[in-house]
Amino acid sequence: MDLEVRDVKFVDLLKFVGLLAAVAAVALLVARILFFEVYVTNSESMLPTIGPDDRVLVRTGADPTPGDVVVVTVTASPGPSVDVLKRVIAVGPDRVDFIDGQVLVNGERLDEPYVAQPGMTFPISGNAIRRCDVSAANFCVLAEGTVFLLGDNRQASTDSRIYGPVDRAQVQGVVRWDF
């Protein structure tokens, strides 16, 4: 008789664990659908931080802050819109300066341990200058509601130095995990 009671309890425990696993799986699926997106990178522009074929978990709808790596939709000229991974360097109305290969935000030199080749950042192009609130060849003042993006591998990155500041609305989300 004791054996039957234990068997019934074990079966109940198995049912409970199965139900708990199913609830957890559904909760993770809902969180993934509502809040997260997985992207596979296809560029070397974020080396050494994130490499080609790395997968990143992106928190959609998150508000980007300087230092965050984000997925942003940009329009190649000419060409279609593409999603790219870049680091947020500044947000409007910050001023970004390029002096002797260094990046300064609001007059302060950025400490960038993630950059592939420190001291090798070239200034912004003519197209980017036109998208700044106030600008010249070596600086850009961002409009409110925009972000300035750079790749960590500055020599191999097409970023805000080329296409200018990007509207925050184009930011798809913030990278939370690289795997």
C-alpha cells in the first residue's frame, strides 16, 4: 500500500514539473516575441567586440545611451535599408569632435578600450556634415532625437562619419548579449 501512495506522488510530481516546464517555455517565448530579437552579424565593423557570424540578443524598444551597441536601420545610398550593428557614441544635442584620430564628446576624450585600432578614427564626410545641426570637417553637433554611431573597427566601418547622425526611431534595439 505504501508503494502505491509513493507512485501516485511521483506521478503527481512529474505532472507538476512538466506543467512548470511548459509554463516557463511559454513565458520565454512571449518575452522573446515581445521584447527580444536575435540577429546574426555579417560584418567586421564591430571587431573585436562582435565578429562576423556572431549572434546577438537585442532588447527591442530599449532607449539607447552612449556606449550601447545597437541594431539600427540605415538606408544605403543608393540601395535598400539594412540593419547594422554600431556603438552609440553620442546622443543629441551632444557635440562630437574628431581631433588627431581621437573622438571627443562635449570636449571630453572618449576612453574606448573596445576600439580595434585606437587613435585611428578619421573625421566625418560631406554627406554626414549636412545631417548635423552645426558642423565642419572635424565636428558635428547632433540634433535632439538623433544618435551618432561608430563601429569598433573604425577602419572597416561605414557609420555616422559617412551617413551622418541617425534618428532614434531607426534604432531597433540595444544588444544585451553576444553569443
